Amino acid sequence: MRSALAFSAAAAALAVAAAPSRPAPPFTTRVLHVTAADLRYSYRPGCPVGPAELRRLRIAYWGFDGRRRLGELVVRDRVVPALATVFRRLYAIRFPLRRVEPVDRFHGSDDASMAADNTSAFNCRYAVASGPKHWSVHAYGEAIDIDPVENPYLEGGLVRPPAGRPFVDRSRARPGMAVAGGRLVAAFAAVGWQWGGRWRGSPDYQHFSATGG
Ligand SMILES: [Zn+2]
């Protein structure tokens, strides 16, 4: 109880410190190494890239509730500068993200991560698309899925995640949505990353990648 009261007092002090007239706290980013233990569910021997080539990229972002948060992405080392630039831009324009956690927090399940509206990057898995099995660009840590509920992947008549069904109609722009000509797509385009929403037939609105795949 005592610590709860102390916490409330501290929270109240912080609320005063964060009065609207004050500028927003700055964007922050931090790059950390990755161990095999960090990737217990998302990596196995035989995957195209491993812990030595991956990094944990910690970034500040804004939630849908307007509150500042810290998130973490696992990405290929060579795309860290580009993604740090993108997230700095998204922070500046207060683009909302639901949560940003490595897919290992979801035991490597893409479905669970998407259902939680989680923004994530590296996952050693095959591409969802039909045809011969091949690695997803996520398996290289060079693709990222942004707000999957607001930006579902429409593939083979399915809406992935199913919670994204209200967002299949792309004509009405709502917070968190990637739209052609919009600021999210522009932030990625500025660093040369391409958007899966342009794929005809099976648009993947949540997906951005360095390779275009
Ligand atoms: Zn993706």
C-alpha cells in the first residue's frame, strides 16, 4: 500500500511535469545485441540469418491513447539506420502504434502477434503466400508489420488477423491505417522501403520491406 501511494505521488509529479505547454519528450532509440535465448521461438538452425546478424532496436512511440511508450523490434543489423529514421518520423507525426514487441513474446506465432495488433519484424518463417515454400522477408529481419489489425493481410479469401475485418474497407481512413499517399507509407518510402498494400489481388497492408517482397 505504502509503495502504491508513493507511486501515485510520483505519477502525479510526472503528470505535472508533462503539462501540455511542455514540449513532448524526445524520440529515443537504442540498439542492442541479440542472443539465441532472445530468439528461442523465432529462430532455429537453418534459418537464413541468426543472432549475430540481428539487433534489438528499442524505439519510443505513441500509443493509440496518446501516451508515449517504449517498444522493441528484432531486425537485421544493416536495416537499423533506415528503421530508426522511420520510427523517428512516426514519432514526430504521432502515428499511433498499438504495441511493439518481438514475436518471441508470442512464442513465435505470427497469428497471435497479429491478433494482438503487435508491430513486429524478424520471424524465421515461410512466406504466407501460396506457391512453393520460401522464406518470408521477415526471416531475414528486413520486413516489418505495422498495426496488423488496422492493416490486415488479405490472402486467399482470408483476413489476417480476423480482427482486421472492419478494416478491409480501406476507403475510410482511421488511426493506424496505412493508406496510399499517407504519412506511414511515405515514412517508409523515404528510406526506400516498399509497401505490401500495393500488391494487387492479395494486398498486405501491414507489411513493409527493404526488398519489396
Ligand atoms: Zn509482413
